[in-house]
Amino acid sequence: MSVVNALTLRQLRALCAVTETRSISGAAQALGLTAPAVHSQLRVLEDVVGAPLIFRDGAHAFGATPAGEALLAAARRADAALQGALDQIEALRQGQAGRVVLAVVSTGKYFAPGLVAGLRRSHPGIEVALRVGNRDWVLSALRDGTVDLAVMGRPPRDPVVTAADLGPHPHVMIAPPGHPLAADPEVSAQAILSQPIILREPGSGTRVLAQRFLDRLGEGAPYAEIEMDSNETIKQAVMAGLGIALISGHTVADELKAGRLVTLRRHDLPIIRRWFVLHRADSPPEGAALTVWRDILSRQGSFLPGA
């Protein structure tokens, strides 16, 4: 057995108490032990380290020897580390420390970084890790249990989740400035379906919503489509005149404000969906995850951008 493994907290506390009270009896009273018990702890400790740890007589009686001072310094550091660990455990128990993985569908990446920054400012002891992917990826991560919370649109049926409404999520039909349909106060279904439609990749919730909207407009009639794998690419494609697209209003707020894109007008546009924060129903948040959950709800959608 190594010397370190042979040391005990009782022995170190006995040494501390003796050097602080400068007597065996005083240390015994401070520790709630008998004097022989303190003397025994001290003797065993000296045997373990192989050196005298206190002076037994003279002007420095019951003070620490150089070897004792070295051990006392280490004991103080160990005690501080243990107290730090206990404080950390209490912070974890109170939900003020820990790591939370927050998954957000790709459309939410326009506001998610600001939300995470706000969460970190409010709870500096909590590490909030942001993960972004399309709807299928987020659902897979929820099933696998690799994320704690998720922000997305329509809550899924599988896995079963507990969801809370965060606020409105408008979807708009966008076109480049000067597009022939831009000036029409009520764009017809036929006019929309005559244009190339730019869609997100399979697995995207935005794609599913757009396909349902277009199928309803044309009653299942075919239309020309172009597939792209990100909202940014779709925006650039529409601005370049490749086609029109149904897209989250949150993703194009800046472009609409700057006049780089325009929205097409119809009585059934924009399509208003909702944002939700959710977790698996069989894994309710605890500790830091519960703190983050409550904080997100308390913000009442204030982090959502205007469209």
C-alpha cells in the first residue's frame, strides 16, 4: 500500500487540531475525541510518513515540524478541493451546474445562438451545448436520448414528448424583387404552380409544410421543383431568380427588410405554425436541464425574430 493510500482524513484532522490548539487535550476537545485517540491518530500518521510531524517540547511544543507544515499545506488544499466538490454537487442538485444538450431544427439556427447566449449569461455554471439539424435528425436524437431538450415545430408522435408552446412561426412565399407575381394582391394557385418551386431536402419540416401547401393549391397537380439543402442556399437561389419558395419567415426577416426579397400575397399566406420546446415524455428534465427548460419558457418567445 502506498503512503498516500494509508493516509486518512481523521489523521490529517488530528494533526490540524493539535497544531491549532497547541495541545493534545485541546485537539481532543475540538474533535470530540479522547486525548488517547488523538495521540494514536498522530502516532499512526507519523509512522505512515516516516517523520515527526510536531515538536514534542520546547518553545515550539505541539507546533508543526517542517514535515508537518508540508503535510498541513497539502491537507488544506485537499480540504478546499473537497469543499469545492461538495459545492459543485450542491449546484448540480440545485440545477445551477451541469451540461445540457439543446437540439434545434435548422430553421431555428437564426435565433438559437442568441437564446443559448442568454441562457449562459443567466446560468454561468451550466454548459448549454447547441446541436442543429433537420427535423429527422432531431427526432432521431430524441429517440436515442443524446439530447436533453429540443426546439422545433409540430411535436412528433414518435417519440412521445412533452411540449410547450414558445410562439408563432410564420411561413411566407418569397420571390425576388420585381418578380411578375410580386405586385399581385392575390396570387392565384395556378400562378404559383407555374413557377419553379425551390424545396428543402427530404427530412426537413419546412419541405413537408411546403409540399402540403402546394398539394392543396393544385389538388395534387404536378409542379416543377428544385431541391436544396439549406435555407441560406434557397434564399440565394430565389434572389438569383431560379424560382420561388415557401420558407420560414424567421429566416428571411433581414432580406425582406432590406428589400432583397419580397413576399407573395394570398389570403392563406403567411402560414402560421408554432415553435415548441420539448423533451421525451419518459425523460422529464432534472437538474440543469430543468433550469434551462424553465428559463426558456419564462422568455415567452422574446428570442424569436420578427418576420
